[in-house]
Amino acid sequence: MTAPTVLLVDDHATMRAGFRMILEASGVEIVGEAATGVEAIERAAHLDPDVVFMDVQMPDMDGIEATRQIIASGSRSSVVIVTTFDRDDYLFAALDAGASGFLLKNAGPEELVSAAQVAAAGDALLAPEVTRRVIERHSAAGHMPLSESGEIPVSLTEREAEILRLLAAAMSNAEIAQQLFIGEATVKTHISNMLQKTGSRDRVAAVVWAYRNNFA
């Protein structure tokens, strides 16, 4: 397996240095660093990393806007927001901006390495607490499920619906493949079709769709 490439974005050099030490010790390649949102956009475009670890509060441009611009540019990079989860507005703004996941700044070494690998593979990082916040937010906003019975929408095949439910349970492609006794390439194909049919930008949006439609 090819080692994932990561761009570290944080306005604190000590934080970047700590992440670099942990990730490089496990074989993750750090291709660059940035201290502001503006630098993040420029270096993401130039370095084309698999994953961007993005801080939120930074000078010049915050991580949310930087994430929005990186995703809008058509970049293949997945963006993982590095946050302390003490601001719900950051969490939901990042989701809307296209972030693929969230990571606590005090995450352990194994979590950091796993986040880089999972995001590089195109999987979403949906911690249980994140999923709960998403559900609560949509519930509070008055979003009503479109399918009260949880029935499979006409456009989804049974397999696509099954995989969507497993995605909503925070399972990775590898875990889904193992549970369903199919190949990871097949899982990716079903996910791609399911994203298109549900009008979801990415896996995170698909999970939100699943919960909003009483489907998970």
C-alpha cells in the first residue's frame, strides 16, 4: 500500500512539528506545511496531497473558508478538520464546506495515522459524536424524514441501500467489503452510484442524507 501524503495546516509550529513526528514515524509522507488558510490553498494546489489536516482558527483566512476553496477548485485532496469540537458552528460549517472528517487535536498517535490512511482511501471520518451532532442539528432545524418507514428509495438497489446503512454506521470500505463478502472495488462502485442517486457530494453528505430520510 502506498503511503498517504499529507499537508499540515496549523498556525502553531509546535502543533505541526508534533503531527509531523508522529505521522512520519508511521510511514506517512508529509509533503508540506502551511500556517494560514491562504497558504493552505496555494500549497494544496501545488503539492496535490492525498489529505490536508486543516486547523480552523488561523490568520488571513480560517480553515473553513480554505476548505471550501480547496474543494471548490476540484482538488482530489480530502480535507480533515482538526478541531476541539467545542464549537458546533465550526463543525457544521466545515461539513457544508466539504470536509471529509474531523479529528481532535489531542488524538493519539494511532488515531492520527489512521485518519491519514482512511481519508487518503476516500473514506469519511465520522466519529459517533459527530454523527450525533449532525442528527441533532437537522432534527432541531425541523428537517422531516422523507421516508417515515425507512423503505428503500426507488432509485437505490438493495445492495446500494445496504452499503449506505453501513456507511451511516461509520464503517470503512474495507469493513463493508469484509461484512458483505465482496471486494473493495465493488464497494467503491456501489458507493459512487449511491452518491449520484442521492445527490450527495461525498460520503459525509450521504450519511446526513441517510439520517434525514430516516434511513439509518
